[in-house]
Amino acid sequence: MKRRTALKWTLIGAGGVGAIALGGAGTVAYFWADAKLDTSGKIDFATPLAIPPLAESTDDPSGARVFNLEIKSGTTPLKEGRETATWGVNGNFLGPTIRAKRGEEVAFSVYNGLDEGTSIHWHGMHLPAVMDGGPHQEVEPGGSWTPQWTLNQPAATLWYHPHPHGRTGSHVYKGLAGMFIVDDEESEALPLPATYGVDDLPMIVQDRNLDGDNQFEDGGSFLSMQGILGDQITVNGTLGPYVDVTTRLVRLRLLNGSVSRLYNFGFDDDRAFRLIATDGGLLPEAWETDRLQLSPGERAEIVVAFAPGETAVLRSYPADEGYTSPLGRVNGADDLLDVCEFRAAETLTDDTEVPAAMGAAPDLDPAEAVEEREFSLSGFNQINGEAMDLQRIDFGVREGTVELWEVSNADGYMHNFHVHDVQFQVVAVDGEEPPPRLRGWKDTVQLVPQRRYQLALRFADYTDPDLPYMYHCHILAHEDSGMMGQFVVLGEGEEIGTVPAAAAHGGH
């Protein structure tokens, strides 16, 4: 039995948290030391990084690109010994990378081959609510779902994952996740690294706990307010991955696909890299840094330079911010984790660059806001003192308008905030200009305790008075416990409707 697990059950058997206090300074010191996970220099990077295949598609008579996706269970050889029971999309673990271009009509046939209901939510996508894949579009076992829409947003690294009410964390943890890359003509014209799987790498970073039989342990970490904190890191489903680098510049599309863990990315030699894109697409200009913190659900594109023959390790360092509680340590705040090794060839090609100008800056004018709203996240399951109710629409917004939302974390530990359908602009943090990593388009933002985040959002194109979009904490244990709300986008003259009975029960 793992040391941390053994201690956990010893303390629970002795009376839980109270036993820590009653056990004396020795017990507290032992637990505190054990709570920090440090894998730096201890990972045997022996497996080539798996690159998810690009999803195949066909053209239907209308010109839409059709993708067939099958959700299924299987097994995966993650490490020596028994294969791990996993779930996947068009495979046994994780899913293919879906790639399409702005302006294209995309259509999906999603088949649920599991023995329980699930869904696929297109995280970061601007689309009609009925196509969103949230808890109102759950697909029953043996059933299919056929969403279709026109891609109408700038080039960006998005992703897809399940969103069944109360079970999202479990389904993501078992392996249902994949990237969705949107391209456009402007991004394709830039000299950035862009050869998928060579100098443009998808990196779905997730943590897992494996028991002695190589099966996923899905219980929450002891005393953690975030849920599962795994002690092994996978990238694209690979344990101990390495990448053979053949180009001087490499673009990493980083996705924090974990159910609860925060990552503070940097390299073991503290080399600088350039942030070129956030959740919603390319920044106007790159920002150079040596650390980049991403909470669950956030994405970032970075470009890192390598010299011939060198080796560098991508790590997750202790959190720079996000915790004020003394229990931050048991929520992963102090962990130091090796993620992936990069091995540069003796000769590297050098035909890409980071241009001085890239994407468009967020341009929403707070003065145009027609409504201001406040959201306070607290505990495990409350936003503004209420837990999620699938049949309650919390409010309606008007299509074509801008709103200002002030969002805050009332606790001493981590929350973040994700909004479906829109990319928002972080206008201010505690009344000040946001840090550089938050100045691009975002759909998910980490909430540092007791700070006020002012977000500007424009609701455009799609209306439906009955089918809502979600806003929620993307710590999936919190979302599944009820830290989520619903809003609808209303057209002229429309009023808030009623969630259809089938939709309110996840399609059953």
C-alpha cells in the first residue's frame, strides 16, 4: 500500500481529522511531510509521447464534414503488468484530435457504447445550446447524438469531454477527453511551428492514481477540498513520456485535462518560453515567461526553443498563487512534478519563428455593458449560496449585448470559473489590469481566493429561451457536487422559458 494511502486510512480509522490534532506534533509533522509530492528527477522517461491521431471525416452531400465518434470502454497497457481499464473515444483511452477550419460546417455522429449515459461537451466552442453537449444532451447507452454547426470563431486550442450531471469527473478520469483544434486563414499564414506531431504537439496533461493491480483509484485525496490528486502524471495517456525534438522551435498546446489538479508549468533549467495563445486563441503578441499556471480546463500554447543535443524536462512547480488555506499543501499546492522529457537531436531544422504580431486583442468595452452580475463561489457546491438545479434557469441574457460579471472565490482554497458558449475578456483583477497570462480571450479562469475578477462577455448569434448554457467551477468534484448554474440567451421579445422535461433529466 502506498505510504500516503496507508496514512489516510490510519487516520480515518482513528477518527479522521480529529485524530491529527489528538495525535500530537509527531503525527502532524509526519502527515505534513507526506502531503508534498516530489517526483523531480525520479521519473524514468522511457516511453515515446503518444500523439493522438487526427479524427477522420467524410463530406456529406450538403458539404458538411462528418465525424463519427464512438464512446467505448477497453483496456490500456499504461505500465508493466495488468492492463488498466479505461474509456476512450474511437479507441480505448482518450480520443482523437478533431481539427477543422473556421467557416466549415461540422457534423458529428456520437455513439455511446458504454453501459451508462454520458455526453460530449465541446469546451470553448461558440455554438447553439442544443449542440453544446452539456448535461441536457446526455446520450443514453446504445444511443446516438448528431450535433451540427458552423465553426465561427478564431483559431484556438479547444477540447472535448463528457458533461453528464453529477458524473463528469468520473467520466473524464476514466479517459474521455480529446483536443479540438480550430484553424483559420490568419493563423495558417503565420510562420509559427505548425506540423502536427512534429513541432506542434498536443499535450493533454492529467494525473492518475494506480493501485497495485494498475487500475485507476478514483477516491478523493485525504483532506483535499479538490477531489482526486493523482501521484502519476500522464501526457496524452503516456506515463513517463519523452519527445525526440527535431526543430529549434516547438509549439506545445498545453491542456490541463485533470479533474482537480493545478499545474504550474516550467522547465527544469528555468529556460524562458513564449506564451502565444490562451483559451480562445492567439495573443496579439507573445509574452515571455518561465512559469505558466493552468487550472483544470484551461489551455495555453507556448513556444520553446531548444539547442542541438540538449535535454530538458517540463515540470509542474509549486503553485505561485491560488491558495490561502494552510491546507493548500494537501491540495497539491507544494507538489513538484516531472511531466515530459524533450531530447533535441544533434542537428535541428530552423525554419519557423514567433512573429511580432499574431492575433487580435480582446476588444469588449465595459462601458457598453447592459447588465452587471456578481458570482461568489464557496464550499464544494455553491454559487451565490445555491447549488445546481437542472430545472432552474438562473437568468437570461440578451443576444447581441455585453455584460460585466464580477466573479470571486470566497474560500481559502482553489476554484475556477468556466462559461459555456463564449470567450470572455478579463477586464480587471481587484480593479487592476490583469496579469499578462489573462489578457487574451478566455473561457476558464482560476480564481485566487478573495480576489475579484471582472469579466466582459458578449452573447451573440444563438438564442434559445428553454435550453441553457452552463457556468461552473471546473474543479470537477465541485461541479459534480453542484457548483454550477444555468443561463439562456434570449432573442428580441423572448422571455425565459422552461427546461423541457427530457432535457432536465439529461435526455432520459
